[in-house]
Amino acid sequence: MSQSLKNKTAFLTIDDSPSSAFISKMNYLKDKNIPAVFFCIGNLMEKYPDEIVQAIHKGFVIANHSYAHPSFSKISVEECKEEISKTDKIIEELYQRAEVKRPAKWFRFPYGDKGDKKNGRVFSRWKRADKSRKSEIQKHLAQLGYTQPDFTEVNYKFMSQAGLYDDIDWSWTFDIMEWALSEKKPTLGLKNMDKIFKRMEQGRPSDCRGFLGFEKRWMSSDSAEVILLHDHEETNEAFFQIIDKLSTMRLDFEDI
Ligand SMILES: [Zn+2]
């Protein structure tokens, strides 16, 4: 078997949970034996606490994705800290209610916006980035005990060039971009599921958040992947189709 035909290691992360279809999505993943980390929004967890407890019991990891999903660059640093702390408490209580030890404290910024005024250009250097705002928020994450796992198998240069391995919060390496689905105003031409699938099949798909360097990516690279998918009401149906599609690809989904 040639190198390029080997399966890649993949970690599935699902943002903006829980939706009204959270339980069926979670059960679907469980049936397919695909582990996942759910980056949850605080005010939605307050709406569906029992569902989160069920997910914990099924072995999924519940992680922090802020309380109300603001752009962190557009609010004060104090408000950023409050978004993180308030959601941290909610998750802590839900793990206690589930009587399961919280495995780790993980955080992902809404829109990948680290509060540094980089305008969501996650995978780029941004000369005007506000480093002091960024470091204050990172410090707060550290104080609360947040960490980024050691993703040794994720070895993309563009990630290190953008400084993403040094931060405490989680980024991702491949965004399914189903959030961009739109007939009228498609981002990168993603106007239907067919286009989403075509992009998933590409060796080096383009990304709206910028990219550094010209290394091989996604299915043409050997690096492990942190895949980003969303738990949105608008794409409830698409979610299952995307999981089916991912299951047919050269990917081995692993626990972190
Ligand atoms: Zn989000």
C-alpha cells in the first residue's frame, strides 16, 4: 500500500451544540463508533441540560465554546473572561450531576476569534493583532486550568506558523464549512451539499480563513486532522449526510 493510501488519524470536533437534534446526532456517532468533542454554548446547555448529561454518560467530551457565542474581538476583555468562566461553571455542574470526572478543560473561541482583532483570519499572521488582549484571555484560560492536548500527530506547518500550537484554545485543521451553505450568498461557491462533498474530496481544499505556506493539506497530507463540524438547526439533516461521507473516507476517528 502506498503512503498516500494509508488512513489518516482524525479527531472530530462539533461546535455550537446542543441543538434540538443533539441526541439523535450523538446517538448516530455512537452507533458508528466515532468519538467526538462537543464545543458547547453555555446558554444552549442551560436549555438542554439532560441531553448534555446523556452525552457525558455516553463518553463524549463536553467542552467550552463561550456562553453566548460573541465575537471576542468585539467585547471587552472582562466580558471575554466572563463568557469563559460562566460556561466553565455550567460544564462543571453538569459533570457533577452526571457523576463523571471531567476529563479535561478545553476551549474553542466562537468564529476562531481569539479576541485579538484578527478578524477571524485564524490561519494567517496578522500584523495588527492585539497581543495584549490575546495574552490576557489566554492567561485567564490557563488560570482556570484549560489546556490544549498534545496533538503530536497533527504536524501541519501552517498551524505552527500561525502560532496555533502555542495557544491554550483549540483550533482545527479542516472545516467542513457546511455552515456556509447558502443558495443565494454562497461562500467559496458552497451552494448545496454536492459542493460540500466535492470540497471534502479535494486534496487541498481552499478555506475562507486564510492559509500560510503551500504544504499539502487534508487528503493529500499525512498529518492527522482536527475536523470542524457544527450542530446547527439549519443543517440538522446535512449533519448525518456529512458523517456518512466522513465514514467512507480514509480517516480513523480517534479519542483524544
Ligand atoms: Zn461556534
